[in-house]
Amino acid sequence: MFTLADVHTFSQEIKKSRFLAVAGPASSEAAAKEFIASHSEANANHNCWAWRIGQNYRFSDDGEPSGTAGKPILQALDGQSLDHVAVVVMRWFGGVLLGTGGLVRAYGGTAASCLRSAEKMPIVATIEATVICGFADLAIVQARLSSLPGIRTNAERFTATGAELDLALPEADVSAIMRMIADLTSGRATISLPS
């Protein structure tokens, strides 16, 4: 599965109607709703959209005939193995009716073209962990963690003796990372994983 690295747009004209797709990463259902609200255009005739966050998904035809806009946009997401992504496709009507098949191709095709040209990143399953280490070990632990791919520091809190680092670790590498931290600090650092 993949997600998008950043917000991406694509526009095209089909039988005098202008279609504009905006796609971007969405970390949660709330983020997807916010993305759709902030990228919809009030002056467009239709703001059709779809998003997928894991097993959760939603889509809207926004006044177009049922099944002709939102579902094809969702199928474009699924067809490119994308997750944690929201897409809005706006239409400015140009006076020529496209018919239900034409609408499905226009909305789905515009979304698919936008997603195809966007930069994608693999989704890596992560596990939350907390590392507690003293000031003497902190710099080397941070330096080594920052050199490894897929590790994200979610929070950093300083204590009287050192720091607590809340991390998201790639699930496949958790054991190796825990050994590396133990070796770097000669066992002084403590690592706690969710139970």
C-alpha cells in the first residue's frame, strides 16, 4: 500500500466541462474531511470526492447521478493501492451532457490521472515505543535513530536526568532497533513498547 507524499492537482477539459482533481495524504477521517472542505471550490457545479483510511472509506456524488462520480474516484484510489488519501474532483459544467458512462469515465479518469502523476510513498506498519535515556547517551541515540529510514520521533520530553523519546518504529525492524539502542547505551536506556 502507498500514500501520497504531498498534495497534487490535475485538470482537464472534457466536452467543454472543466475537471480539476486535488489529491493529498490524510492521516485520519477528520483529516480527510478537512482536506475535502478546504480544497472544494464554491463556484464549481459539483465537488465530488472520495477518501480511504484503512478499512474506512466514504465518497460523494455531490448532485451528479448516483454512482457516477464518488465511486469511480474511490475505485481510482483502490486501483493504485492507495491508502490514507483523499481526492476531490471539481466540475465546472460546460453545457454538454456527458451521460452516466461519460461521467464515470470523466470523474474516475481525472482522479486516476491525478493519482498516477503524484509522488507516492510506501506505507510502513509502525509500532509506538518510548526510549528513556540519560543526557550522556542522548546525542548518539538521536543521531543513530535519525540515520535509519522509517523512524519518526513523535515527541521529546526532557527530565532532570535525560530525555524521553516517543517514537514510531518500523514494525519489521523493532527488535534490531531495540538491540542497537541497548548496545549504544551499554544497556542504560530503557525501551518500552505497548503491551
